[in-house]
Amino acid sequence: QFITIASTSSTEQSGLFKHILPMFQKKTGIEVRVVALGTGQSLDMGKRGDADVVFVHARSAEEKFVAEGYGVKRLPVMYNDFVLIGPKSDPAKIAGGKNILEALRKVRSAAAPFVSRGDRSGTHMAELALWKQSGIDIASAKGPWYRDTGQGMGPALNTASSMNGYILADRGTWISFKNRGDLAILVEGDKRLFNQYGVILVNPAKHRHVKKDLGQTFIDWIISPDGQKAIAGYRIGSEQLFFPNAGDKDA
């Protein structure tokens, strides 16, 4: 017995799934096959009926997915946050700041190298929203300084490392990322950098082959005390990568 979950590259590349899925399989006997894409592509997979469950992080896109009848119900699972990574030399002079919008304006003013996922992922959607909030129309402002990669979080971080560029990343992938080079977290702690994850069963009324019962078993487990404890227990060194919050109905 197996289910297919379309999820974000961050849940895969951070190592979270390797930590929690063996516990789920041991308890239920259900194998989980993960297809790790950006949030936009994961939701597209769900729309086509190529996944049983989507596990992503872009609430407005998730709610639209459900409203259009592609998903049964969106449930909050966990959160972490985004961080702005950059070279320690910091040509944009943003290190230590708490205001992400001010930091992005400084990066733009300095025309400092900035690496974007450019892949319709949850992280990319968050980045575009932050540029907009900062008053910058990135579509017209981008130039040689702005690099669209069309890649997952890990490969995009590799590009930033090789270019000594700035990049918005989820903290979980950053903590597990080894090829840091001269990069470090420069801006963190702004409430606008909050990063919520949700889980949705693909609607079997749209696609009859969706494994409704097995998929629901996974969802029930991930939001249960056992699943939430498994998420909280995933650490690298002393750092916890994700924080369970299935009980927060407003998340």
C-alpha cells in the first residue's frame, strides 16, 4: 500500500520526510512516495490527480485549490520561517536588520547579486510578495543583478553560494545546507517572514483513483499528537527545523 504526496522541495531537502515517514510507515504499513517540487507544481500535480495528498506552503494558493474543488480541506500542520541569506561581505549593508522590506530595497539599490527560485514555489511566491510590499516592481526592476534559476531550494542556494549572492530561503533547508561558502543569515525575525505549511487531500470527486482512505490516514497522523511530536523531534544539532501547530485553526 502506498500513497503519493506532492510536496515542496523544502520538506524533502531539509530532511524532514526522511525523519518522519519511517515512523508513519511503521505505524500504518503505508508507504509514502514523495514528489518534491515547488508549491505551484505540487498543486498542479494535485489538480491533474497525479498525487493523493499535497503538502505545501502558500496559504492563498492552497485555499484557491480547495475553493476550485481540487482539494477536500486545507489543514495547518507546522511552520518555520524564511531568512534572507547573503555574503558575509554584505555589499548591500543589511546584516542584523529586522525589516525585510528595507533589506530588499537596499539589495535593489546596490544592484547586489540576488538569486530567485523563479519556480512558482511557496518560497518564490513569498519572495515576489515581499518585493511588492517593498514597493519594487521586480518584473521591471530586475536586471543582470537578479538571477532567476527555476530551481529547488538546495540548487538555488548552491547558485547563491557560487555567486556570493543574496537569497530568500526557508530556515529548515538552510540549517541542513552544507555548501554555505561565504553565506550567512543576514536578516531574520520579521513577522512577514513567517512560513506556514498546510496539508490537503486531493478531491476524489475529481479523480476517482485518488487513494482517499490511505491519504486521509496520513493526514490524520500528521496532525495527530504522534505526527506533531515527530515533526517537533526533527533537529539538526540543537536546532529544531519545524514547529507543529495543527491545533491553530487560524494558521
